[in-house]
Amino acid sequence: MPKTLNGSCHCRTVKFTVQSQTPVPYQQCACSICRKLGGPAGTINVGGVASTLQIINGHSSIRKYHALKDHSDPDNAERFDSERNFCGLCGTMLWLYDKAFPELIHPFASAVDTDLTSPPSMVCIMESHKPRWAKWPEGDKTVYVEYLDESLEDWHKKHGLYWN
């Protein structure tokens, strides 16, 4: 049975629930998008079943951002298909959705109010994009220069943390 995740923005205008089979926040991304939107060492998201997303309140306050693929000419730059949903009032990042994977939605762990399980170790990706002064989390971790080939689902299954 999937785990129900409750989430909200900082000002509590937007509240949502989503079912997750992959609720352990383990992968921290430091790509330029995650750093600019989530802080110097990036963001952490979890997996959710897109069809189960329920916006409890604040639907009209949700805004979407499609990140630029190239910053050399922002006025004419192509944008990624993935959309980052955030609260238009307080700016809290809520979830990521990509139509390439319509069955999935990825809530940002920082927006999840449900107590989440600590991972056995962290996976830190996009080391090549992290500023030298920013620090990865303390403790056991594996750092990758770029993206990881392993999916959220595969990682959860490998560690016995997949919720059926």
C-alpha cells in the first residue's frame, strides 16, 4: 500500500496530498536549476503517483515554471518540458511534473509535512554544478559528477524501502 504524503507551502495557502511508493528522500541534486530554486546544495524530491495528487486548497495560487535550457539568450531560449510547481505567494517549491513520465509526480521533500524516513545513505548528484563553498549533507553518501542512471523506484526497491 503506498504511503500518503501531506504537503504544503510555507504560508499554508497551498495544501496537497499524494500517494507515494518511493517516499524516502535520498537524492540531492545540485544542478543549476535545483540550486537556484532550492538553495546552494540543491533540492531533494520523492516520487509520487500523479493520478493521486489532490490539491486540498490553494489551487489558484499554484504557479508553474519551465526552466531555460540555455541561458546565453534567455529571451529566445528553449525551455524544458518539465514543470516546477510552486506557491505564487510565498515561493515554496511544491512538486515537479514531466509529461514524459505522466504517471509520476515528484514532490519536493521540503514541502512534505509527513514525517519521512531517513535514508540509509544519501546520493548526491551533479557535483560538477555545485559551488565549491556549498556543502553536501554530513554522513554516509555517494557523490556523482552528473546524473545517476538508477531510478527512484530502483533505489527504493534495492534498499527494501518500496511501498507496494
